[in-house]
Amino acid sequence: MVNIGCVECHGKSQGHVVNERNQVKPDRIPHGAEVAGLCSTCHTQGCPKTKRKDDCQSCHHYHALFSPEDKKLQVQKTEDKAERFAALMQRGDAAATASDWKSAREAYAAALKLYPTHPKAANRVAFTTRRLNPQIPGFTLLDQQFDKSTGLPLRVQVTGLPIVMLLVPGGDAEVGDDNKPNAKPQHTVTIAPYYLSKTELTQQAWIQINADNPSVHKGDTLPVNNVSWKDAQQWITKLNAKVPGGGFRLPTEAEWEAVARFSAATGPVTERAWFRPTAATIGEFKELNTYAPHPVATRNADPRGFTDLAGNVWEWCSSLFQPYPYDARDGREDPNAEGLRVIRGGSYADSETYLLPTARHGERPDRRQPFNGLRLARTVPAP
């Protein structure tokens, strides 16, 4: 404003000030000559171009006092910009509904140019870019199904390897358990979209990258077992060097728990997991070494398609084992960070209690156990 506030034009407007939702109109709404009178306090000779001293609104919005040098008012520019943005987004939505991904992307990109940091516009540009080019380096698409929010393919296979991976779209997820001392507090985390293998990593897949099979219990369709966290990291490093695009890793603890909680809610654990039944169930006590892992995917899958998130073998996570609340900056990117690493899900040799999706456990990263394995994750490559 040019040394003029709202009160000078609109009055004190006490009701308008008190009602912060702007539901009360100002006391006065000047137009025409009233506005021209205000303009003349600066433009004593009239309009610099037309010399007129009345009807300034023929060129200027009545709020032009804050930018008198612009013929087209900045407020009006802002309103027009928002209207253009909304129209472009609507055009993009209509094209996307018709699966015209090229036109949709052009509209969304134009909208994003108006507001470069607008999250919805950015997401829709990425979505349509994915639909125009659904292929992801290092993945073979298994079908034409895709996620409606990200545009990413739902089911893929690691090129040249017997590893099927499923999309986890991401979003807000609950982790933790207020009833467990080392899982307090329950809290919400935000997870970015990523891919997670449908099953635990099999020995068949392991030996295609590393011929040395550490498993105590051998079998192509059995999960690789007797694997330390460091063994898993070394194997993944070799995988990333071989597969275009890389980005393979262990899931974080939050990523793992979010998927496992969903899976646990979809059916009885006896139908979803291989685990050690209680003595009362089997009628006699058996030593630990009498149990062994089972071939992957021989229990019921959850609605997303994941199997064995509970039982069979423990699954390493990338995260350091630290008190909650979960912190994504917990050293998972640093393989040399000292401390226990998270391992989740329970195994064929554990009772049902250890299979709960919120049950947390930490293990030495260099320790091998016949009931420890892994499940592969991958960060989504940029479109």
C-alpha cells in the first residue's frame, strides 16, 4: 500500500476483524469516484497516461493502490494464475481419465510451471511420466496393472532373476506397540513408495549372484538361511552392480512393519506362517534343531500377494536397533555404523509370540543363525 491501510477505505470493520474466517463484509466498499479520490492523493495531475481523474477502475482494480505502476493489478494476476492452474489440472485429470497420458502430462506440466513447488501437480507429472514410460531399468513387468496414485507397475520381476517384487505405494503408517516395552510408543511414520519382494529370498536367487550358499538347510525354493546382516549387504552390493538401475537394499524397520501389520490383519497366523507350535499343540516337546524352514510361498498370501512375513526365517532390516520413535536417519545408510541391526518376523523355530508384526528384535550384524534370512527391497528409481 502507498501509506494507506484497509481502514482508510473500509472503515474500522470491527466485526470483520473479530471474525477471522472473513464471514463479515467490511463496513464500506468504495467504488468508482471514491476510489478515484484516493488515487488522486498521489496522482494529483490525473492518470499519467490518460490524464483522467475519474473512473480509475477502467484500468486498475480498486486495490491497485499497492501497485499503481502495473496496469494489470497484481491481485488480479494472482487470481488469474490460480484459475489457470485449476483449469490446467482439470484438463489433465480429464485426459488421464481417458488414458491420454501425453495430453495429461502436458497439462500437468503447464500447471506445475505456474506453481513449481505444488505437490499435487508434481505428483501428477511423475504419474503421467510413468504411464508414458512404464518400464523400470532392472525390472520386467509381469502385467499391465499399475498403482492409481503413483502410476508405478504393481508386479515386476528382477530381470534375469527369480525374484518377484510388489509395489508398496507408501503413505502414513502406524508402527510400534504401547503394550511392549521395547516397541513404545506407537506412532505414525510416512513411507515413500518402494518395492518389496513377494517372498523371502530363495537359495536359487542367492546362488545366481553369489555361488557360495551359506544355508544350513539346502534347497532351491527354501529361503536362504544362516545369513548375517553383513552377508546380506555384500550380496546386495553384488546385485546392484549387476542389475541396471541398482537401488536394491534391505527394507527399513518401518517399511517392514507397515507391510507386516497389514498382512497380519488378513488371516489366522496358522494359515499364513510356518512356526514352532507349543508343546501343548503338538503333544510333545521337540528340540530346536528338529525344525527346519519350508519352501517359500507354501502358506497363504495376503491380499497384496506377500507371503511368509511371519515365520519361516527371520528377516533382516537395514535399520539400527534403537529406541522408538522410529528415525529414518538411524544409520541404515552407513554399513559401518556400530550397533545391533533389526531383524523381524520370527522363524520356523519360534513360538507364535515372536511372529507378531510389532515384535522387535536386535541382532549382531556379523552373526549367522540357521533361522535368519532376508527379504529384498528396492527404492523406486526416478522417472
